[in-house]
Amino acid sequence: MELSGQIERITFTNEENGFTIAKVKVHGRRDLVTVVGNIVAPTPGKIIKMQGEWVNHPKFGEQFKVAEYKTVIPATVYGIRKYLGSGLIKGVGPVMADRIVNRFAEKTLKIIENDIERLKEVEGIGDKRIDMIKHAWDEQKEIRDVMLFLQSHEVSSGYATKIFKQYKNRSIEVVTENPFRLATDIFGIGFLIADRIAAKLGFPKFSPLRIEAGILYVLHQLANDGHVYYPYEPLVAESMEILDVNKEIVVDAIGSIAAENKIIIEDLNADFEEFKENNKAVYLIKFYRCETSISNRLKRLIVAPKSIRKVEIETAVEWVQRRLDITLADNQVAAIQCALEHKVMVITGGPGTGKTTIINAILKIFTKLKVKTMLAAPTGRAAKRMSEATGCEAKTIHRMLEFSFAKGGFQRNQKKPLNCDLIIIDEASMIDTILMHYLLKAVHAQTTFILVGDVNQLPSVGAGNVLKDIIASRTVPVVELNQIFRQARASRIIVNAHKINNGELPILKSDGSDTDFYFIEQKDPPKVLNIILELTKTRIPDRFGFDPIDDIQVLTPMHKGIVGAGNLNKALQNTLNPGPDAIIRGERTYRVNDKVMQIKNNYDKEVFNGDIGKIMGIIPEDRASIIAFDGRDVVYDFSELDEVVLAYAASVHKSQGSEYPAVVIPILTQHYILLQRNLIYTAVTRGRELVVVVGTKKALAMAINNDKTHKRYTYLRHRLCSN
């Protein structure tokens, strides 16, 4: 059966699979018709001719189920006004649409298509807005062709939009020639989706393009899991499983990829016990280059002469103690001595052990020596905290290295090194292999380089275990701060963090007095969820005065499940920030005042994986939203919102480098796969003034007793040890 009508409003659309529920005005029917089916980029005002059938839904009543459809440009003044005002064309909102249609009536779309300069006849439209409208109109025409092609091969509208954004008018050509490029070129499209598209396009199962793309996909996924390389035989096995082909085909393909210099296969030193088996490593080329570069540059930095003159260490220590009015512990004195004597060193220790005090003492001494110093940390929040603690400017590593999207990368490197005598990097456990490579490229050979961090935290989100590998190599002096100072001992958070790190159960019972660490016993996940909602909405704000959105952070070990990050975010959003005005992107809903987190590095916007922001505004006519990150407003096109997720709740891993006034942590036995000591330790140390754990003592004990961290395959430690 055929049915034609104009879309009045969108009830629901899922960009991932194109499924849409819309209300359509059909000629001859008084009431709007509910239509259900896969519709590409549905927009109010769009006229569609549909083939399908009437069905009677037991709950929602009569609906028209769409099997096929095609789009028709609206012809009536009403339809054109609705179409233009829908937000489809950037630069035209409902008000501007009214003005344009009032001026040109049913000729409006022909004017835009053939004589767009005439839009200047409309109040408020100048050259700049005409350029915006023309660009958006042309893009809409191109994207329709691409969408129709991709839709015919069962690609959802969400993925089609991403494909068009990446390749523009070359989209059909690229996808036809090599659909497997989608897996590496486009965020959110992995190998499995690309493989499905390729199958629809007729690519055979044993296509060399498919086999090579599948192997590279496996290596990229393993890098996302933290591995810098992966052992050869396990890689072959995992590739066989995902590709469903035999071993010989995978082995041949790995050889071909290596010949193309996309991967490096290296024999590891079998004299080391851990490499007696699986001593053949497979690296993606960038990780091989970064790991070898870190090793080579660190070795050269260690032996190069210092630019800072020698001083009498005892005199310097006595002077800085008087200046700061403190008495330093023995290992703190050792840290100052080490900083004055060596080119490269590591200072590590848990909360309350005086890392900030030592940074301040070293800064005071080096400032007295009139040397130029730079401070940095991996994240904006960590850099801001470093600035507040020291009174000196601290930057993110990316900003210190002067990243420029326009100029194509970091502007500070071996040809233009950082102009300073001392660099101190805080939260060094967060630095991954690639970032450390770029950082060391920019460190001048004569610069003193100090890494400060807590090695017992979770490793970096990106591939590698850089700080731990440097410490384990024993090639640079390491000072471990392990004494909890008197002021810190008053904090139950700090005391319990050290107990957890030592493999002991934390103090869970309150002695009746106010404390900063609470435990609420509950084993039932739905009840845990309700407790968390109560804590964040009323109990913590009422008792401690914290803002529910800005000050309280829920940290969870899991992404899935009732108390996983996904479900917690939906529940917390509806509890803390309800309201009808929202952007719906697939299954995600965004509202003004939502707390969100960036989940991929965006160098153009200078926003990085793990940065937390707040949605400050939504501009439908520009199809844009404004998100503030550390007080800086950043504009996101609606199509870019897949780079941010709700952040009322976050995984513990994503919280690294951040501190929050209050932290709520669910810990249940359902999390057993991820329960490990350094995860709980990291979560607890994120809370600055309050930590509330909700769960069971059994789950907490399981985590604390499990000190076997997930193995990451890296070879940096051994490279540093070798001559």
C-alpha cells in the first residue's frame, strides 16, 4: 500500500540503526498518522512517499509500517516553512524560515537552489548567512545521494552521516573501493560494521582487503585495551576468530602487512623469563616508533650534562625549610637531593605523603637559582590543581607542546625544544606511550626532567604503562614517599586509601563523629541504584552542601548493568536534570546543564579524552550546542555529539587525573571481573572531601585481595635496561 504525507514531528529516531517513529500529516486524514520504520535523517517538513502496510500495535494502536519510501521536496508554503524551520539548514531557524517564506512563498526552495543572492531581500540575511545557507543546502543535496546509496546497502543514517562528513562527495567512491577503510578512518565504525557493509557490496570473505583490515582492527582494539604490542601467536588466534578463516590465511596476511610497513614484527629477548614463550611481538608501526623513541631519548637525556649549576645540597635544604616553614622527612630530603644531582628522576607516593610539598620545595630552590621552569600535567583539571597548589602556571602537556590543528601537530619538538632548564610533570601515571614520545621529543638535552605520580593508580587510558616501566627499569633514580603526614592522618579517605594499597580492608564503621569516608551495605543492585540517586539528589547536598551536578561524581567499575555507567547516567540525568528540551542523538539524550565527558581526543577543539564539561546552551537553528570545559566554551555541531557522553557517572579509569569534592562508588560482586586493588584505590583517591561506598564488604574484600593487575604488553622496561 502507498501513503504520502508530511512529517510533522519526530517521536523517536535512532541514528545507529535508522529506526524512526514519526507523526505524519496525510491529506484527507484529520488526525496525524503514526509511521514506523527506517527513515534516513527524518526532519519535520519533509514529504515522504511510503510503501508499507497498516498494523495495529497492542499498546499504541494503528500505525503505518514503512517498508520503502522516497523523499519529495515540499511544494506548499506550509510545508516549505516547516521544512526550512526544522533545523535541517544551518543558519535558518523557525523565525528566519518565517521571514524567507513570507517573502518568497512557494518559490522559496527554487530561489535557494537557483538564485540564492535574492535572500538578501530578507531582513537579517547578509553575505555571511547566505554562505552558511548555501553550504548547508549543497551539503544536503550531496548527502541525500550518499544516503540513498548507503541506505540501499543497509547502512544506518547515523553511520551514513559520519561517512559523508569524512569523505564528502567522494563517499560513494571510497566505500565502493574499500569499505574497510571505514573501520580505521571513522570514529564509531569498527571492523564489524565495515565488514557488514562490505558484504552487502559483494566483497568476498577471503578478500585480502578484508583479512588485512581485520588484523589491523584487532591490533587497534588491543591498543585500546592498553597493549603497546601483542604476542604473535595470540594475535593469529584472535584474528582467526574474528575473521572466521584458517591460520594460513592470517599468517600470510600478517606477512603482507609487515611488508607494507604497517606493522613491525620483533623478536623479544628470550633470556627474560616472561618471554620464554610468546617472544615474537607484533606492533602497529606508530607504537613501535614511539616506544623505541622513548627509550632512546630517555637514555640520552639521562647522560647529557645539566644546564643548572651545582649547589650545596645541605644549604639548599636548610634554606627551603626555613622559607616554607616546614620540616622535611628523610625521603623528602632525598627527593630534593636527587633533583639537584640528577637529570631525570621519578617521585612517587600516595595521597597525603607530601608530593605537592616536594614540588613546591624544588620549585623554590630552582627559582632561587634563577632557572627557567615549566610545569605540566596530562589533563586540564590536573594542570589547574597543580597551578593552585604551587602558585605557578601549569599547562596541559598538549598546550605546553603547542599543539596546532591548523599546522598539523605539536609545534614543540626536537627542532624547536621547550625553552627551560627544569620540567616537572604531575600525574605522570596517566601519560601513555604516544604522549610520552612527543613530550620527550621536545625536552632539550640539558633540561632536568622530573616525573611525579602515584604508580599504584590505574595505568593510562591510552596504550602503555610508561611510569611503571620507567620505575621498573631502574635506569633513573626513584624516590618513594610513603609517610602519611599528621594533617593527612586526620582524613579517613587518605588513611583508607593507604590501607587498600597495602592489601588491608578500610575502616568502614563510623565512631559517631563526622568523617569523610562512609560505607553503606547493600547487595541488591536496584536498591544500590536507588541509594545512589538519593545520595546525589538530597542526602549529600543537604548534609554537606555539595552541588548535585558540579560537586558529586559517581565512579563505577562497570559500563553495563544496573549500576554500570550507562544506566546510572540515564537515571541520574532524569533525577538531577529532567526537562522536555533536549537533543536526541540515537539512544542518547542531551540537555542544557548536563555534565558530559569527551571520549576521544579532539585536537581541533583542544578537548581531550576524559575531559569533563557542562552543556551551557543548545542552538537548534545552527544545529549546535555549547559545552564549557574548565570555563572555556566550545561549540559542537549536533553531528559531533557522539564524541561526548553523559558524565554524572563515569568509569574509574576515566576519572584519572581528576579530583572531585565528593565521590560515590558502587562495589558489588557482579563487578568481579574488574574488581582489583588498584581500581578501588584509584576510585577512593579521587574524592577530595567525601567518599561514599555503596555495596558489600565481600565485593570490597575481593577487590583488595586481588593485586594482580591486568597485564599490558609493553617492552619499554627492557629497552631501557639494554645497552
